[in-house]
Amino acid sequence: MQIITLKNISKSFDNSPILKDISLELKKGEITTLLGSSGSGKTTILRTISGLTTPELGEVYIDNKLASCDRKIILKPHERKIGYIFQDLALWPHMSIYENIAFGLKVQKADDIKTRVLTMLEFFSIEKLQNRYPNQLSGGQQQLVAIARSLVLNPKILLLDEPLSNLDVKLKTKMQDEILKLKEKFSISMVYVTHDHKEAFSLADKIVILNHGEIEEVGTPKDIKNSKNKFIKEFIEL
């Protein structure tokens, strides 16, 4: 079953095309990686899925519900049940780790905030960090807090925009393992942006290769590794 469907999405900034007639179907429960160089349109696709960016043309469906049509927003971002982890993580520096994770629940006026936050802290083994502040944490710990803050809201979809790009190789490998555990534990659908093909091959069920706002190819990691497409062969050999 499809969790996200994009139909003929086009988007420009300052009259410069960013996405050119993008159509894509993403299955529920899979990790889909958007792979491409800077400026290929990866983040714009994430923002379009989330509702933070509105395309000029095309339709977005979230869990088979029309979310946007051309310039018209049908489902607002908070109605899409989507978690978004930004590249800079966007943790609140003046809030403790507990407060960061609880923030969205407080906005929703949830009545079981403490239980849900403590469950996330325990799952990620960061209970001892709950009274610290983001600047007192390592890069990997901050990543876990950002993921916990998104998951505590029970999203259907998790969008990740190059979340591991600032980590060293050892910590990046560890965090990749954590992301795979999330998929098994929560059965959550993920769309993961990266420019690192090795990262994509390690994580993805499906890889979408982007090139200057267009899709070059969609396939499994094995399909992409064996692709005869010249652009893809050169990209993964860099």
C-alpha cells in the first residue's frame, strides 16, 4: 500500500526550476532514500511532502488522502501526521532534553505527556540526559533527541534531511543501526535524504536517484548498483 504519492510535481524558486514533473509512489513501512548531489531537489521533495513547501503544479497524497493540489493546500502540515528531522536538528537550546521531547505534546495538549516522554527516553537509553540541555550533549545524543521528539507524536511518516552528515564515520554507522531499529520497532515509513550513496545502500529499501530536479531512476540498492545509467554509474563511483 502506498503511504506517499506525488503526481507531476513541479516547483520553481525565482523562476529557476527545482522540481520538474516529479511522480513517485512510496510504500508504507519502507525506508526510501532520496539520493543526489546538492541542488538536485531532495530537500524540496521532503518539504513538499510535509506541506512546508507548496508546488506550483501537481498533487500530493498522504496515506491516500489528497494533501495538496497545485498551489492549494488541502491538509496543513500538522494534519499530515509527519515527523521532520532537519539537518541542523533544530533542538530548542533553552529547553532541557525532557522539555524538547515534550514540546509537541504540550502544543497538542496531550494528557499523557510524562508517560510518553519517559517511554521515548527509555527506548533511546537517554533517561540520564533528560535534565541536560542540547549544548551539553554529543552529536549522536542530539540526533537521538531529535528523533525521539518526532516519534513521541506518533507520526505515520518520518522525514530525515541528511541527519547524519555532521557525524564521524563510526558514529554515523551506529546511528544507521539505530534508524534501522526504529523501522522494525515502530513500523514507520521513512523518507531519508542523503548525498552519500554508501549511506543510501546501507539504509534503503528503495532508492530514488535525483538529477537537477528530475528522477533518473528508482530501484532497490541492488538495482541501483547494477544500473547501466551513465549518470548513476559515475555518481556512485565518485
